[in-house]
Amino acid sequence: MAKIKKILVANRGEIALRIMRSAKEMGIATVAIFSEADRNSPHVKYADEAICIGPPLSSQSYLLADKIIQAAKQLGADAIHPGYGFLSENASFSQKVDDAGLIFIGPSAHSISVMGSKIAAKNAAAKYNIPMVPGTKDAVTDVEEAKAIAEKIGYPVLLKASAGGGGKGMRIVNSKEVFEEEMNRAVSEATAAFGEGSVFIEKYIGSPKHIEIQVFGDKKGNVVYLFERECSIQRRYQKVVEEAPSAVITPEIRKAMGEAAVKVAQSANYYGAGTVEFIMDEQRNFYFLEMNTRLQVEHPVTELITRLDLVKEQIKVAEGEELSFKQEDLKIKGHAIELRVYAEDPKNNFLPDIGKLEKYRRPQGPGIRVDDGFEEGMTIPIYYDPMIGKLIAYGKDREEAIARMIRAIDEYEITGVENTLAFGKYVMQHPEFVSGRFDTHFVKNHFSPDKLSTAISNELAEVAAVLAGLTFTTESNSKEPVNSNGGSGTKSRWKERLK
Ligand code: ADP
Ligand code: ADP
Ligand code: MG
């Protein structure tokens, strides 16, 4: 077993800091890399050593695999942690790190390449009888053939890029008349965004929840699941609020999903941290979507309910250690919710809002964790993901976690850039969120800019009243707010189903 002494973190911002903190606790030295835009970032100051890797554009800095590996060798690092985004799901990077005689803190190049293609991942998982959304097994290339398949599945269908990620490369097709046009668009979008144009067809599930399972494996072949996270509050197919456990998952479903996720991981000889994503319909049938072969943005909620440090576990697995826990040792304790605090304007379609953090004060107190990568006075660079940080609330149960989240949002002071804090408060106070009966269309069905002014003026006492008055089964209390988006909006049918 090779004990790691120095880790180069091939990332920036909050996740770079997050990783370095665990390394520090383990007595491992850290190296930061940074682009010219990040010279004064907290992750650079926090590291024991730091090296400038290039100009601001990530294609000229954070994505330069060879240059990063060279920096690691130059500074005597023996391992590289890729974080999430950037090179984290790049199979050839994992391979190159290995070839350079360094330890990659993540899965093998093989696992990454199987799971990096949604089509290959589904084919690997299919051998283990994992439930799948009805759809094509291979990429579709011929429009007429594709149309016939779509007809058979039944509209609406979803066209998806096999190499897609981060919510990009998906198009809903409602009828055969627009199929060809949408398919051409999907292929060209996929080619532009991922350099690979393969698309496939899935049935579009109308009122789904996004439920994912955290898995963990070691190099000896042990794989366990660390329960679920629900991430149904999304915009642009991307998560904004995540929680663990899900309010609607029974112990039986949890076990079935967990065991399915372990099989998906085993289908690619997986080790390290990974996430198996599922979509769940109103009957609570679940279907495999994809596997993310890295640490997830929302991993803190799992850390809080399992009391594990996932980064430490990743490092130990990379060193060749066997997992120190078995499935039966793992228990859920309490409830955790994360709000991604983005520099985005919820009043303007969640468009990124770049600017200077004039005022920046973090919330504190019981059950609150903030993972961020900025300080007051800093400017959010336009070059990268506009996430300022993550606000995570933990409570003995969901009610306490929600109350703490609202209290912490009120304490969090950010001026200078628009952000998702007030939106987060709106979500926490919404009867449908409180009840657990929400789906991925929450934002479309219940949110509009005018909601924010009223949400802000609400007092904590009112929220407490909502929380106290609502139980899982009292239908009469959960008044459906009028859909002010004007659209017909598929209203969540979770309401009826979960009675
Ligand atoms: P999660 O960790 O929950 O899956 P996201 O889907 O938002 O979170 O993705 C995490 C980060 O990785 C984001 O910064 C996102 O932009 C980036 N990302 C995800 N997939 C890709 C991809 N295929 N190509 C480029 N960036 C990606
Ligand atoms: P990405 O790689 O971009 O994360 P996913 O396959 O994980 O792509 O899907 C992202 C989101 O898109 C899901 O969380 C869900 O909200 C929505 N989605 C994906 N597949 C379907 C589907 N078949 N029906 C309805 N919604 C879907
Ligand atoms: Mg996904």
C-alpha cells in the first residue's frame, strides 16, 4: 500500500478547498493549481504550494492534462485529485496520471470510459437487470428509423446526448412533426458541447423525481451504497437543492435502489466514490439514468447523514486500503439539505450574474456548513461555473433541517451579485417542498419572479406555522399556488400518489 504524502488538486474554488481540508487532517501536503483569473483565490492561499497553470480560459488552464501532471511531478506530489467538472470524468486523464507513476484519486480509466458514455453505461447495466427508461440501446443515426422508434415508445420522448453532462444536450420532442428538426439540433448541440454527436432516445417521464445513490467501492471489489439523495429541485436539468434522505423513499425502495446501484458500479469494476442516478415516476418505479464517476457537488448531505468524510475515504481507497465499513454498518442519522448558492438571477431565468461580492457574510450556528470558494471583495470570474458556494443544513429530522436552512439563509449576507438565496428560501417555505410531494418541474410549475418579493417578506413564524400544519397526509392544507407562469404546466401528481 502506497501512503500518499502530497496531493495536487486539479480543480478550483470550493471543491479544491474541500479536498485540501481533508488532506490536511490526514497529514497530507497539498498543491493548488490556478489560472490567472484565480491568483487570489482562497484555494491558492490554503494550499501548502501553488502553481499557475495558464490563462483564465479552462481550455488553457484547468483542462491541460499534461501540464497539470507535469506540475505534480515538478512539485513532488504523488497523487492527483480531480474534484468534479474539468478533468474529473476524463478517462484519458486518469490513465495518463497512472502512466506517469502517480495515483489518481478516482476510478480507473476503464470505469470512467464505460460510464462516460450514457449508451455504454446502459448496456453494461442492462446485463444486471437494472430497470431502464424505455428507449434505444444504441445511438440513433437514421432519422426515419429514429422516428419509428419514437412512435413506438410514444411521445413525448427525450433526445439525449450520449456524452452529455451538466444538464446539456437534451431535447424534448412532443410530436413526429418536429422530430427531424429536433434530432438535427440535438446532434449539432452534442457535437459542439462534447465533441461527439451520438444521441439516443428515452421515453420522457412526465412527473419524475431525481433520486441518486452514492456508492463507494475499494480496489478489492467491495462495493456499498451510502443511501440516496433527492435532487428534484432543478433548473435547466441542473440541481439547485438536494437532500438526504429523500422524504418519499421507504426502507424497501431504498434497499432495492441501493442494491441496483451497487450492481451498476460492479458492471464497470468500480472503485472510489460514484453516483448512480435514477429517475422515479409517480408510481415510485425507478429507472437507471447514468453514473457519475466522481465526487458529486452535493456529497456533503451524504457526509452529514452517514458521518463519513467522503474525501478521506476516496484517499484511502486510492492508497489501496479496504473499505473500513460494511453495508450493515451504515445507518442514516438525521436529515441534511443543500442549497447551491449560485451567482445567478432567479428573477431573470437564472442567468449568471457576474460581479463583485460587495458584502459577503456566512451564516453560522448549529447544524450549518458552508462550503464556498470566495471572500468578501472578490469578483466572480466569468470563465467558470457561477457557483459561489453551498449552504448545507443538518437537523435531527427534515423539519429541523428546513428550519435551520431558512434561518441560515436569513443570516447569509451577499450583496453585489444576484444569487439563489431568496429562491432557496422560497423553496423551503413552499408547501409542496415541505410535504415532499414535488418533482423536477417544481421551478416551472411553482416559481415565477414575483414569488420572491413575497417570500422575502415572510417571517420565520409563518414558516413554522406551515411546517406545523402540514403533515404528509393532510391534503387540505397543501393549497396549490396558482401557476402564474401562464402555461398549463404538468402539475405534480406526486400529491395524489403519496397519500
Ligand atoms: P452533479 O455533481 O450533481 O452532477 P452537475 O451536474 O451540476 O453536478 O455537474 C458538476 C460540475 O461538473 C458542474 O460544474 C458542471 O458544469 C460540470 N460538468 C458535468 N458534466 C460535465 C461534462 N460532461 N462536461 C463538462 N462539464 C461538466
Ligand atoms: P446529465 O448528464 O446532464 O446529468 P441526466 O441523464 O442525469 O443528464 O439527466 C439530467 C436531468 O434531466 C434529470 O435529473 C432529470 O431531471 C431530467 N431527465 C433525464 N432523463 C429524463 C427522462 N427520461 N424523462 C424525464 N426527465 C429526464
Ligand atoms: Mg445527471
